[in-house]
Amino acid sequence: MACANIFFENSTRTKFSFELALKRLGAHVLNFDSSSSSLSKGESLNDTLRTFEALGVEIAIIRHSDDNFIHSIKDKFKFRVINAGAGKYEHPSQSLLDLFTIQQEFGRLKDLTVSICGDIANSRVAKSNIAALSLLGAKVLLSGPQELLPDSKDLPKNCATTTLDQALPACDVAMFLRVQHERHQAFELPLTNYNETFGLNKKRVALLNPKSIIMHPGPVNRDVEIEAALVEHPSSRIFKQMENGVYTRMAILDWIMESE
């Protein structure tokens, strides 16, 4: 089976875990690099995708900066599409690997409390996780700079905003997100004192329940959202998330391949 990683945004974890998952399942993998493609010669996105269709690609794994691009091409091509990240709207495979990591740790998702701190408004990971955790009966606490939090009226009933110092003692999972400066048009948040106010540090980690775990979808900006020494803290599952990304994406791909 021929499959293509078509990423219009930079990626390390998602792109290469999909590539490894595909290779472990015996697929032929084409890796697309937009900077060296015919897009630089004026080719349209539609014609680029038509090219992959003509080459016989059966599954296209696509990441794009536009919130609606992936949805807009649904059913327009012969290949099946996997969403590898849509702007600031959703990131379903990341959410699934996060849920798998939490399930591994606690044996359940229902009635757990998950704290998500950081750039919530611009995070596709946060949006996918909020929606999934809501469906599965978990409580979500959101914190971060006020400018980067969603309006409370837009939140599901299982979700509330609070301060990080209030969220940490109450949570089973403390998930941190980077500030996505590439998605801010006019707002620029200074990072000099960010960790002291909104990040995890040696002082704040003491607020966590001993059985709580620390998560981050990556990439981690050490000493910003998480103090460098805490990335490898015994409670950290950050690298376990990366490992689980391969297994989760293998499961996604296997399900799609079997559903032919």
C-alpha cells in the first residue's frame, strides 16, 4: 500500500511516528516536503494532491495550517485522508495517544481530572482533548494567560478555567502546552517570566498529588512551560507519549487498512 505524509507545517513527532507506524505495517511511504516541491514553482495545492492521487497513493496523512483545509478536501480524492493536525482547530491522533497514555496509567478516563495549562486558544491538541475527555467523563481544568484562554461560555460542562496553582493539587494529569507564537497575529507574549507564572517548576511540582502524571504533546520549550529538570521527572510521561504515538498511529492505520 502506498501512503504519503503530506505536511504543510513542520513536524517531528507526528510525522516520524506516522512514518514508522506505516513502515511497521509494511506500507510504502512517500514523504512530502513543501519547501522542495512544485508548490514553489506555482503549482496549486489541489494539483499537488491530484498528483499523489495519480501516483496511486491510497492513504494521505495531511497537516495544514488552515483550520478547515483538511475538512474541505473530504471525498474529493480517491485516497483516504488522516488528519495530522488542522491549524488551531483539531489534532485527533495526538488526542488519542494522550488518552491511551492516561488509560495506561490509571486504567480509566472517567472521573479523572485533567489540568491543561498554556496557550489553550490556539492549541489544536487542547481542543481535541477537551472534546474527547468530555465524552469520556473526565473533568478538565484550564489555566494560562488570560489572553490565551477560551471564553467560558464556549466550554463544555465538564470544563472550567482556574489558576494553575488551584488546578495542580486537584488533578490526576497535568498537561502543559507551549505558547504558539506562529499562530498569533498581533499578540506577542513575553516569555521571560512565563515559567514563574504559568509553568511547572521545582516549587510548583510539590503541589501535585504523588500519583499525578505530567504530560506535554511537544515540542517542549524547556524552562518556559516546564523547567528543564522536570521534563525527565519520575512523574513525567512526556517521552512515553512519544512512544505511544507510534502504537496509536499504527492502530489508526491498521483500522483504516482493514476497512477497505
